[in-house]
Amino acid sequence: MNLTLRIWRQAGPRHQGELRTYKVKDISPDMSFLEMLDVLNEQLNAAGEEPIAFDSDCREGICGTCGLMISGEAHGPEKTTTCQLHMRSFSDGEVITIEPWRANAFPVIKDLVVDRGAFDRIIQAGGYISVNTGSAPDAHATPVPKRNADRAFQAAECIQCGACVAACPNASAMLFLGSKVTHLAELPQGQPERMARVVKMVDQHDAEGFGGCTNVGACSQACPKGIPQDVISTLNFDLRTALRGNR
Amino acid sequence: MAVTGLVFVGYLLLHMYGNLKALSGEQAFNVYAEHLRTFGEPILPYGGLLWIVRVVLIVSLVGHGHAAFALWARAGNARRTKYAAGKAALRTAWMRWGGVFLLLFLVWHLLHFTVVKISPNPDATGPDVVNNPHRLLVASFQVWWMTLIYVLAMIALALHLSHGVFSAMQTLGWTNSAASYRRAKLLGHASAVVIAGGFLIPPLAIVFGLIQ
Ligand code: HEM
Ligand code: SF4
Ligand code: FES
């Protein structure tokens, strides 16, 4: 496959960036999107140019480090992470625009790399849960109904990639936040601090400069883990309960 | 935003029901219009209930608009660098610009039927038209561009409701499972069809000569 790539280049956080056009030839349809970028970077290195900075770690769709806006779609046209996206999802001769996640709360560090520390600070604001330390309890010591266990598990699949923010027209992080809140709200271990946690996490979300949710649903469509929008309802329910004073 | 939106929905259902009385003829429609004003007498003064409803609606409109513009401004601040290849912003445009269009329509609608009572029909003017609700209604929708404005407004309303009703349920935390989420989505589409469709029946009946 031969492709034309329009890639966002930005030397540093305070520099002006711009889209620059590159060509790559003989790309295998079985390469991952990041391998295709590796090929381009080898070309750039050989030509003595600065390679394109982008994030990745596991390259197997579980760590949430990678994440690119590919022709206007977070993680590209498939429901997966950028590292698990393959070039067969594109057609020969296609022009692909590659941009970093755009949100003020995710400032660009270099080229396609953004700082997602805001997510860590939201998690931190949530604080601890009260569980006893010591030897691991028996697996059946705390019964959890299957429905709650399944929903908690689904919410816990969030890998903090940030695609939901990137895709959201409001640049809101409510899907991420909803998945974290729902994950613990569905489990007995999450109950003691449940109400205090949701208030602190929402406050931190707003302080980071994310936008407000209007339930558009672009987040769930972009989410590589398919986290459903209903976790945001649970977040709203808990927040309302907490604000009524039942902390 | 959710609560005020649902206040509108409740009002729209009543309003639509009232409009459908036009199908029962001039007498039934005008008696209904008068009854709205005498409702609750003598505990309430003449037109009292109508004013209570109006105050609730005005307060809701201010609250709804305030929240809408605050969210709009927040969204603008949360992403100052836009995507070069983004379709993201389109997803809220029809809610936001559609809402602004509905606001403009509301001003026009109130001028037309409530505050000034304008008859756009050159063949039917004068006090005996504008002071007779049924005749003003019929005369208005015999004019093609008036019908067009109302049809466009109802399309905008249907779009606004199909997202808005679902969104309100979600905001209120009533969609905490896959099943209730699907029901809320369905309710959004159903309310759009019922309300916008119901409102369109009298004007279209006039256009096609079923009401004269
Ligand atoms: C008068 C002008 C209006 C404006 C400017 C306006 C604007 C908006 C905006 C921007 C939203 C945010 C929704 C989003 O982006 O997801 C919204 C939500 C909503 N609107 Fe309106 N709207 C107006 C009139 C109406 C009317 C007449 C109704 C009643 C049928 C209505 C019912 C709703 C409902 C139920 C919601 C959802 C609330 C929520 O999610 O919490 N709006 N409106
Ligand atoms: S909710 Fe989905 S899109 Fe958002 S951070 Fe988690 S995994 Fe990524
Ligand atoms: S690199 Fe780990 S999810 Fe893509």
C-alpha cells in the first residue's frame, strides 16, 4: 500500500505546530498502524530528519498508552486501540490525517504525544477504599451478585486511553470518570467511601478544565473497550445522591 | 437543564392536546381557549392558571438557556485547538443551533398567536379574525410560508426532543442499566414523533382543507 500522511508536528509544548505531509510506500496491510509509523520514522532517521514522536507501550491493546486521532476518528475507523488497528482498514492511496488528542486538559508535549496526567489526578482525588490488609480473603468471603460483578468488570475494562475525551465534542471526560465511579460503586468494597469519592472526582474533573457532558455518546462509540454510556448515568445518580447530603 | 427540559415536555404535551381540539371545530376550540382562562375560578382570578403556567415556563426557559450557554462556553474553552479533520463538533451543533432556532421560533410564535396576534392572511384580517382563536389559526395556515415556518420548527423540535428527553433521563441518573438505557433512547424518539407529529396535525389539516 502507498499512503499519504498528514501528520501534526510540534517541537514542544510552547511551540506552534502544523500539519506536514509525508509519503510511505509498500506498506503491508498486515502491519499495525504504529508499525506503519515506525517505517516512516526509519525513513526520516535515514534522511537525517527528526522522527515523529508518538506514545505506545504494550502494543497489544491493554495499556492505554497509544492513541491518535486518525482522520477525525479516535483510534481510527475500528473499535480498537491504535496499536491494534491494522493497515487493512485503509485503502491504497488513501490520505490519512493524524493528530494528537485535542483537549486543553491534555496539553501537547511533542508531535502526537499529549500529557494525560489529568486522568491520574482525577484517580488520585478519588482516594482510597477501605479493605483489610493481610492474607488474601477467600474468594467467596464477600458475595457479589453476578449482575453487579459483570457491570463492575465491564467498567473496570477502561484503560485510561483518553479516546472518550478526544472524541467528545465537549472535550468532557465523563465516560472515563463514569467507568471509574461505576467500577467501585457496583462492588461492596467500594461502598464506604462511595459518596465522598464521586464528589471529589467530579470536582477534580472540572478543575482540570474538561468540558461538561451533554450525553452525546461519541465517547462510547470511540471507546476501544466499548464502555457503555450508562456508566455516566450511575455517575450522575451517585453525584445527585451525594449532593443531597447522603455522604 | 434536565428538569427544565422536562417541564417543557410536560407543557408541550398539554399544548399539543389543546391544539388537537381544532379538529373538533370552531366552537370546541374557542370554548377550550376560554376555559383555560376561567380554569380554577373563583379560587384563582380570570387567567390565573395561565399566568402560573407562564411564570413556570419563563423561569424554566431562563434556567434552560443559561445552562445551555454555560455548557456551550465550557466546551469552547475545553478544546481551544480544533481538529483539522474533525467531525466531533457537529454532534452538538443541532442541539445548540437547533435550540437557538427554537428560541427564535418561540419569539415569532408568541408574537403571532399571543402578544400581537398577527394575521398573515390578506383575505382575513381585522378584529373578528384576530380575536377569534379558531379563525386566526385557520387564516394563518392558509398561508404557505407560515406553514413552512411551523413545519421547520417542528423538525427542529423533533431533533431536539429525540436527544433531549434521553439526555434528561441520563442526567437524572435513571439509565443505570443496558435495558433502561435502551428504553430512555426509545422514549426520546417516541416523544419526538408524538409531540412534533401531534403539533403538525392541525396545520396540515388546514392546508389540505380538512379544517375550514
Ligand atoms: C428555547 C430555546 C432552547 C435552547 C437554546 C435550548 C438549548 C438546549 C441545549 C444546548 C441543550 C443541551 C443538550 C445537549 O447538547 O445535549 C438542551 C437540552 C434539552 N432541551 Fe433544550 N433548548 C431550547 C428549547 C427547548 C424546548 C422548547 C424544549 C422542550 C421540548 C427543550 C427540551 C430539552 C431537554 C429535555 C433537554 C435535555 C436536558 C438534559 O440533558 O439535561 N429545550 N437544550
Ligand atoms: S472510557 Fe474507554 S475511551 Fe475513555 S479512557 Fe477508558 S478505555 Fe479509553
Ligand atoms: S500501546 Fe498499549 S494499548 Fe496501545
